Amino acid sequence: MNPYDAIFQNTLDGNEQGVLAACQELLDQGYRPIDILEQGLIPAMDHLGELLGRGERFVPQVLFSAKAMQSAVSYLQPVLMAQNELPPEPNVVVVGTVQGDIHTIGKNLVSIMLQSTGSRVIDLGANVSAERYIKAIRESGARVVCLSALLTSSMNRMRQIVREIQKEDFGWPVKIILGGGPITPSFARELNVTFGGSMVDTTQKANAFSVGLTDGAASVDR
Amino acid sequence: MAVGRKQIWMMTEEELAHVKARMEQLLIERGVHLDHDPMLKDLAACGCIVDMETKDVKFTKELIDKAIAAVPAEFTLYSPSGTRDLKFPNPEGKFYTRTNTGAPNYRTVDGDTHYVKPEEVDEWYHVTNAMENLDFVTLPSTSGEYVPGDAVDVYTLEKALKYSAKHIWIQPYEADNVQHLIDMSAAAVGGYEELRKRPIVSMIACSVPVLTYKHMDAEILYLSAKYGVPVQPCSLPTAGANTPVTAQGTAFVASAEVFAQIVMLELLCPGLPVIATPLLFSMDMQSTYTLQSNTEITMARLMAMEIFERGYNIRAHSYGTGTDSLILDAQNFIERTSLTQAMALGAGSVLGGAGQLETAKTINPIQLIIDNEIFGIAQRLRLGFDVNDETLDWDELIAGIDKDPFFSYLMSEHTFRHYEEPHRPDMFNRDGVARWEMEGSKDLLTKAREKFDAIMATPDTYQLPADKAAAVEEKLRIAHKALVKE
């Protein structure tokens, strides 16, 4: 039997207490925390993403699993640090709902999904100006920024914000992903940025870009 | 026409009383968050418990009762043309209908989809003026590509005021624009007092779940109360996303949010016409896509209508048509017909959403023409029928009139009295294959397209008088100068 099965299954089931108990059990048996993370927790979340994509899981299940995984990571963190085995620096993603709009559901879902897949999320909240996005990207070193809008009237503001971000020279490439009810692929194309069609799509595109960066193969919006 | 209306209720009397009590308790104990200092001060002066620092407002039972008692039992939403004034309650027992609001996309009759262009707004009103089962209109969301993005609503309203024969429901896009929208509407009727007496427009104000009103929407409530402009206060929750996942929980929150707006409006302007407008959605728990036409959310709409109409004798309004389908396919027509018919048998006074596709993100004139047809059928359902000896044809039956070998019901006196009653949809096939083939084997979409072409080939039936149009244009110029950041 694979020693990480219990971690994998409890994460899939969103069973926070079960995941923590399984982590403790493996640590007690001498398993390395980095292996628990890389062979138990992360594969479970990857598999969950596949199941969601195939319509075999529902979003609340994914969110409960993400919560269980976050608890496990917090639990493992001190041990990882003590063993000097911290996982690689996470991708940093800035997210926010554009100025003039205070709808946050989609933005919040994307934040949760990004966090659950290992990104560090700088969530600027709602009604975010171009200046705040730019400041957050500059300060955090983020290479991906996700802009959300629900109101039709916010699209004009979104267009202005995208152009402001595109004008900036950060010293590194920054991918801009747009999402929200009225946003269409053609709107994103017009602005030469990426369209995020859903929570999962946005998360996958943000993560793919981060992976692409290391391969030097990602497209760049800025 | 028959008048024996049949109605479906979603709640028992006990359940309705429970929901009402909980809704009022929510306003009393939790209150609302309102981002508008002048309105907060005015509400405090009315006796509300206001925390100016946190911008939270609570209400007392006495204030709620006083406000609800001030809601007018009867009122009229006027039409610019004077030909489609809407008396509430509807004297014929029907519901009123309206077009979809806020869609950014226009799908032309040829199937091209793009952001709404100004000339398509003209086209839209040309068609809406011709729709006999459509009672009032909204503002198509003209794109910021074609008019200044800071003033989309004022530019679109100018067109509505000039070309719509029917009452206009306005959705403002910016707090600063609200005053200008009212100024333009007043110019179209000859002044603010005239607008108060003969409101040809009403306003949309929306909450943000749960029980939060951002500055723009508070400004809409505040200025509408100041100028006596009727409001159809909205709540647009998404079940499972920003309100409880259960249809009942979402209907409850939406109703409470609308109820709070009505209470505030009636405290600020007793007697202001209001129509409670909970417009409910749900989130698909796999795709996270927001749905307009899911079955449970239709039931939630029925529940919300019942809370206001049956629970408070306040007129109520929700979606009466629409689809989550992206195109004019079978899913589209199954969803919108089942939604319309359910709502027609419910309590709502206004059913909205005509012409929309893609969860209200796209409007299409062909869909509008077909919705007009569906509304006609639904109105017939709403009216119901009487059951008595006359409608049973008792006299002829007991007399055995059919025993005469030369008798036919086609020739009966009873038939002669009632033969015109069945509703006959304008575009539906009601004949056999031979004739259908002879007339070109046309399906409904083809007939709707022909109807569209015929409407557009006919001069529009309404245009705002030149002096009033000039006054509106002058107000638009002022609005442009104030709002548009060049």
C-alpha cells in the first residue's frame, strides 16, 4: 500500500481532521514532510482538478479539499523549516475586482483555487485602481495579475486599467488575465491579454504561465 | 375574457408568516450597510438607528410598519407616448412585461454578436414599440466603444426618451450620472413636477448581498425619493455564491434586501410608487457559471413574488423569460417557456427579461419577437377561466341539442358566444402539411425574421416631440461636460 494513500484520500474527501491525522502518522513514522506534500497533498489536488474538469466533482468539494490542504501545509510548515526543506517559492498572483465594481464572488473563487494549487495570492479586494494593481505587482514581484468585473459598466474601467498596467515597465514579464460575467474572449483579444473563462480556466492559465516562465516559453501580455 | 384567475402559491400561510417575521427581524436586529452620508442622516432624522461611522442602519418594527403602510396600493407608470400607461394593479388581472436590461452584447438578426451599437439601440426601440405584449423597456447597454464610457447610461437614455413609446426603466451606471438621468427625464416631460406627476421613467437600484448598498445605488434611492421617481428596487443574488445555496434562502435574502430598500424609500418619500424586484440567479456548482434559468431558482422567484404580493400587498417583479442557452435552440425555448408559464401562474405583477440569451448577457430582436408571442400565451394562462353553467354549456347539454342529427357545435349559440376566446399566437403553425409547404415550409424563426423585416420596413410609431427632444439633448450636453473625462 502506498503510504501516502490516506493523505491523498482524505484530501480528496475534504476531511481536514483526517488529513492532519494522516500527516501526523507519517511524520511519526519518519516520512519527510516534503514527500508528504509532493506525493500526497499536491497529487490529490491535481486529481481533484481533473475530476472537476470531467464534471465528477462540485466546487464546494474542491474548496473543502483546498481548506484541508491549506491546514496540512500550515501543519507541515514548521517541520519543513526545521528540516530546511521548504518547497519552492510559490508563484505570486495579484487578483482584484476593477475600480467601479464591488462584485467579488468570481475573484474570491479564483483566489481560493490559486492558493489551493500553491500560489501566493495578493488579493486586493474590490474597486481596485490601476495604481493599486501596479503597486502590488511591483512590490510582490507578481508575474500574473487577474482582473475581474461583473458590471457591464466596469468594462470601460477595466480597459483603462489594462492599458495602464501595459504601459508600466516592471523589469519582468507580467501576464494579465481578465474574467467576469460580461468579459468575452474577443474583449481580451482586443486588449492583447488572456481570457479567463472560469475559476478553473483562470487558475490553469495562471499556473501554466508560471510553469512556462521556467521553460522560457510563456506568452507575455506586458 | 375570462377572469377566474388561478394562482399557485409556494408557501403555506404559516410559512409566509414565518418568512415575513424573519425578514423584519433581519432589518431590526442586523440592519443594512448604506454607503451614503446624506441618506444616512435623513434616515436618522426619520427615527432609524444609524451609526454614521460604520454606515450601518437598523430599523424598528414601528418604522417598518409605517413605511409599508405608506406604499401606494395603486399607482401608474406612465409612457412617453401616453398610449401605454401602466396602472398597478393591472385592471385586467394581467402581468406587465419588460425587456432585458444591462446586456452588453447584441446579436443581430443575421446572427452576428458584438457589443451594443447606438444604431442597434434605435432598432431595438423600433421593435419594442411594435410588440403588443411588451409593456415597458430598459436601456440596452451601449458599448463604451461607441459612446463615452463614463456616460453610457445617459447617452442610451437619450435614445430611449426620443424613440420609446413605452415606459423606461433606467439602470444607472455611475453615482454621478443619476442626477443627469433624472434631469433628462424631466426635460422630456416638461419639468421635475411634471415628472413627479407623470413618471415616464422608473429607476433600478441594486443591493449587494448581503444587505449592503453601495454609494451609487444609495444615490439612486436618495435622488429618486427626492424627485418622486418610482423605483423598482432590485436584488440580484447568486445562490451558493453570495447568498445561501438553497432557493428558499436566496429568495429570503433577496426579498429582505428589496424590502429594506422599500422601507427606506417610503420613510424618505411616503407614497412613492415601488415595485419589489428580486431577480434571482444561482451558481452552477461545477462550472461556477451564473445561471438564470435553473428550476429551483424559478421556484425561488415564485416564493419572492409571493412574499411581496401576498405577504404585503406590494407589487412584485422578477424574471419571466430568459435562458442560459447561448443560442436560439431547444434548450432556450424549453427554459424560457417553462419559466414564463410558471411565473404567469404565480403572483408577480411584472415579468421581465424579454429578448435575452446567454443568462441576460445578450439581446436579440428575433428572440424579443418570439418572447412577445410567449408572453401572449402566458397572459392567457394568467387570466384563467370561470367555471359555471355558461362555460359548461349546461343549457344546451341538458336540452339534448346535440341529439338533432343536423346539429353541429359549429352552429350552436354557445359556440357563437365563445368562439373568439381561444388565444391564437400570431406566428404559430395551425394548419396541415399541405398548406405549410405551399406557404414556404417556414419555421418559427423564419416567421419571426419576416415579422422583424416588416416592422423595420414600417415607419416607427413614436418620436418625442421636437421641443422636448431638444431639451433632452441640451441636458445630454450638460451631462457630457460634467461626466466625460476626455
